Amino acid sequence: MTESDETDTAASGLPQSPRPWTPRLGDLVHDSSTDRSAVVVALPGDHGPDALTYHLALPGEVDRWSVPGDASTLSPAEDLPPPHLSA
């Protein structure tokens, strides 16, 4: 298998499908670990090679939180209403 192949091979030798979605900077995501929707404000590796987490924040807020770099708790939030913004 070459690096240009779109599928990976598991340890069993069976092909695995590529991850269907990867969060990008600025994406609105739903974090199942907190049951909140937020914006991706930093990606794994943005703050050096040892930074292995996504950083999320509510729009207009300064509080941030981190989730695992494998994005296992994240899903696209297109179908969710945006987080409430207070004036």
C-alpha cells in the first residue's frame, strides 16, 4: 500500500475506511463530553509537537477547554443551533 492510498490497513491487514470528517480551525462542533457546541480555536500541533488536543471555545467567550486530539468526542454541529450569545 502506498502513502497515496486513501485507506489505511489495520493491524489485522484488513483495510479501514478513512476518517469521514476531521475538525478544522473555525468549525462549529458538538463536544459530546460536555454536551456543548463550540468553535475549534486550535488544532492538535498548533502549539508545538507535544500539543495533542483540540481547543474549543464558545463564540465571543474567553473560556476554552480541550478535547482529545483523535476528535473522538467531536462531531459536526451543522444541524445544531449555534450556542447562545449574550449581549
